[in-house]
Amino acid sequence: MSDDGRESEGGEEEVRGARRIPGPRGAADDLDLESVPLPPLPPAGPAAPDEAVPEQAVPEPSVPEPSVPDPDPAEIPEAEPVAEAGPEPVAEHASEPASASAHGSDPTAGPEPATPEPLEPLMTSAPRLPHRVLKALLGAWALSACSAEETAAVEDHLTACAPCADEALRLRDAVGLLHTDGSLDLDPTLRSRVIDGCLGRRPARIPVPEWAAPYDAETARLDALLRDIGDSEWHAPVRLRWFEEEREVSRRTTVAGVIAHLTAVDGLLSAALGLDDPLGDSAPLDPAERTETYWSSAHRPPTRAVREPWRAQSHELIRTASFAGRNVAETSVSYGAFALPLQDAVLDRAFECWVHGGDIADAVDYPYRAPSATHLHRMIDLAARMLPAAVAGRRRAGLAGPAKDLVTAGAPGRSVHLEIEGHGGGDWYIALDSPAAVGSPDRAVAQVALDGVEFCRLVAGHISPVEAAAGQEGDREAIRDVLFAAAALSRL
């Protein structure tokens, strides 16, 4: 090595058969180009084509290839290693420009086609996007508004990111609510279920009596309907229907007139509980007369202003009955021609509230369902207990068949098996010959089957007895007496 740090020229340039890396090169001005030996030139060969031939994995032989276009078949086996080493289609396309260059180009031909580039492989995995971008796409993914690539990226991300997966499930559930085919009206049992849940957690100190629960529920349902209708719908025409003797009777009024009718008849219960009667102390007791009196006393047709007094009165009835306790349940409520215990009178008002709520719903095209099964069963039971007296009343008026087997009070007598099917159904045995007799399955002479809601419509006077019966078997006269007695229970 010389003093300037460079290696000396000579035999020490190679160590263990490898050439050493030369030291730093001097400046271009100091380099003597004439003293640098030139590399040997390659042997002469055929003219090179215009486009470079792609490299082959196996080096080509040094012997020049023949210039003929078609190779000799005897040389094909020797070319097999070359075909395996490189892609054959590329070699074929690369040789075509060489042939064209050798034999000349056709002046009539168009521009020489470019060598086709190899096709890119199809996307086999989702594109990699930042987390913040994928999180922002969750809403569009839930609405199915993403492109195919974005959808694949989001779904691939959800398999690895738990927070985003939870958010995606919540968004997808929310989208499902936007496309529901069900009714948007609230379930009629929602209020009772919510109240039951609240009372289960914190029971009321003074609960509503069980016999007043149907009235509480039906007044609340009707009030919800009245809150939803507009001012003009309070004047929608409503036709009230009932049966007198054996003919159908109707009365035309409005939605506001129906609420005024309910207020007038509910006043009978208010008077029995010591509350103020909205019609005054001198008002008649008959429900139809009370209603006509209330309608005629109004200086103008009733409007939605009748809703608040009716709802306040129903709240006061429930509150008073709840504070009074069990002793008030047997308090007599007079309807003029007949009287009912307070617990049955409240159930009767719940039945009428549901029936007239349906009349209003039909007038304003509002969906209105039947009461809950428990409450409907209580209403049917009240009507079934009133049927023996109704049959006896029609017999006194000459509208029912004569008694065939009189028995002492409390003894089993001839009966009709009333089978109520479906919602709120059950079995009742209606005594035929005396209201004091007891219905008995052993003395049943006939059977009639009806749907629960259809039976209530018959009791309300909304369908005729001929249309109501779904199945009949046994004594035809007994069946007719019971069905017409059920229709006779209806009134204004």
C-alpha cells in the first residue's frame, strides 16, 4: 500500500480468487484516458431487431439463429428448455416485430400494434383503508349504499374490530325499523303492560280495584284515539245502533256527540259514588233519556271541548272507587228500568266505551282493536249473567217461548250451552225457564257457538241474531230465545 492509502499495483489485487474493490477514483481531470485499456469488442453477428428481445432464463447459444422464418422441425426438441424458462406468448409476440423488420413493412398496413401488457390479476382481497374511513362508511354500509370494494373492505374490517362490529349491528337494526311492514300504531296492551311493569317495581299504595281495571284501560284507549284526530274529525258522522224488541234502531250523531253520550251515562256512576252529576240532580235515570237531555241542552253542536270533561270524570270515578275500597263494589247503580252493582256497572261502562270507541274509529278510519283477553272475558261473563233475566223479560212481553220446566230458585234448570270461541272465550250455561234457576251442563238442551268479538257485537246491537251464530245444535226455540235476548241487552 502506498503512502496515500491506495493499494499497490501487482499480484495483491486478488485475495482468495476475488478481485478487491478499487479505491476512490481520482478527479476526471487527473485521469489519463489513453492509459486505460479498452474492453474487447464482441464478435460480429446479424443485425439487431428494432425492439429488444426479452431475456430468457436459459442463455442462448453463441451460434447465430438461422434467418429462415420457419425453423427446422429437427431443432424443435432443442428449443424446449427455452420455452419452459420464459413465457411462450411473450416470445412469440416479440419475434413478430423482428420478422417485420427483416422483410420490410407493409405501407398499406396501419400502425404497428404495441406489445400487449400482461393482464393484472383480479382483486382477491378488500382494499386496505384507514380505520377512520371505514368507521365513516358504517352508515352507508348499513343502508347498502357502498360500492363493492367499500363493502368488501368494511366487512373485512368488521371481523377484526369489535367496536365497529357492534356499531354496525346497531345501525343495521335501525335500518330495519325504517323498512318495517307492520302497523305503526301502538299495541293496545302497551299501556297496561307498562303500568304493570311500573307497579311490579313500585306497587301503588292504593291500587285500582281489579273490577275497575277494564274501565281504566278502555277510557285510556279511547282518549288516545281522541288525541290523534283533528278538529274537523270531531264533526264526522257516527251512526249509533241498537235493538228494540226485534228490530234494529239507529241514531245519527257526531264524534263529539258520542263523547257527550258517554259523559251523560257515566254520570249515573258519579251520582252513586257521591260525586257531581254533569246533568244535575234532577236528570232522568234512563240512559237514552239522559243522552237526549244532554244533547238538547247544548246551545250548539258539541265539539272537541267535550273531551276534557269526559276524561276528568272518568279519572275521578277510578280514583274514588280506588280510595273507597272493597265496600263500594256492591253499591247499587240505578239505570231506571234496572240496577247493577257498582262493579258490574263499571264493567258495563267499559264495554260501552270500547263499542263506541269502535264506532268513532270506523267514522275517522282509525285502527282499533278488541280489549285484552282478560278484560274481554269479564265483559262476556257480565252479558252471560244478564241473559236469564233478559230471556224472562222477553217472555213477559210475549217475545219468547213459554217456560217448560219451572224449578225452585237455585236449582238446576233447562239450559243452553253458550260456547264462546277465540279471544276471551269460555263456556257458560244460560238458564231458560227462570232467572233464579242455575244453568247446568246436565240440563243443557241446546248448544250455540260464537266468536268472542262477534258475541259482543251482538250484545251491542251491531249485528242481528241471525248473522251471529256460528254453530247451533239442539232445541231451535231455546237457541233463538238466547240469541234475541243477547241482542235485547243493547241500548243507546
